[in-house]
Amino acid sequence: MNTTSKSEATYAAILDAAVAMAAAEGIGRLSLGELSKRTGISKSGVFARVGSLEALQAAVLDEYDRRFNEDIFLPAVSAPRGLPRLSAMVNLWLKKVAGETARGACLYTAGAFEFDDIPMPHPLRERIEAGVLRWRASMRKAVLQAMEAGHLRPDTEPEQLVFEIYSLVIGVMHDARFLHDDGAPRRAQRAFNRLISTYRSFSDLE
């Protein structure tokens, strides 16, 4: 392995450990010293590759965004526009949440609670808020497309439906992580199916 490849591999190992640490303990709990202990890389070596703590937090969110897009967004947008795409987004999201609960939590959803009482302006809080709003905007767009396709009733309120979907996911995180309820993701899936049935267009059911 050449020097460049070794450096890239070391950075990837640091970043992977940082993502895992942030998911398990909160992105605000990241520290270069703790990463040094967990990776076996000197603190100066960690600092040389990631720079400041703020830069590390930004890199962790960038990596989480990449994984989220790869696991959820890109597969979902390959589904047909309308309800199939919206359902794919939610189903894949619930699947990811179910897989993450054993190791930690969604950095954005958990981060929203971690930083909810931090006054603005605050770079990390602003970054987390932007990520949450970006994903909700994507779901809102999918809802609107489902309405345009005639899959959902024309009187559907996109913001209300997105709020209800988001609340289901937060409920999964609460019950799976706090109550250690392995059945939470399955119940959330049933709840989503029931929820969507109340919004389905009558013409779509024919």
C-alpha cells in the first residue's frame, strides 16, 4: 500500500469510528482524544487528518448524508413517481432506523433533540436543522407527486402527512432505543400502511 492509499485508509477508519461514536453517544460528544483511543491512532495523527473538532463533525455529517443517500434516497427515487416512491422512501427509512437502533441513532433525528435548546446562531445546530428540513422537503415533494398522480386525495395536506410520517419514525427511535422494543419498526410499518390508507384517493383504489 502506497503512502497516499495508507493515509486514505487511515482517514476512512477515523471517520468510520467517528460516525459510530456520534450515532451511539451523540455528535456533540465527539472528541479527538476519544477517537485516538478507539482507533489506536495518536491524537496528533487524528488531528492531522481531520483538523478541528468542528471539521470532524462536518465530515461525519457529510459521511452520514452519503450513506443515507445510498441506502434510502437513491433507491427510492428509482421507484415510480407518486405513492410508490413515497412508500419506498418511508419503508427504506424505517428499515435503516431499525438497523441503526442496535448501534446508535439517526444523527439528524437524535441531533435535533441533542441541540434543540442551543440558541442560534450555532453552526452545528444549523447544519442539523438544514439536513432535517432537506429530507422533509424531499418527502413533501413525493407527497405532491402522489397527489398529482391521483394516488392521494386532492385535499391532502402535504405538511400534515410529512409531520405524521416523521412522528412515526421518532416513535420507533424512542421505543426501540429507550424501551428496547424490537417490535417497534414492525408496528411503525403497519401504522404507516394504515396512515396512507386514510389518504388514498378513491380513484386509486378502483
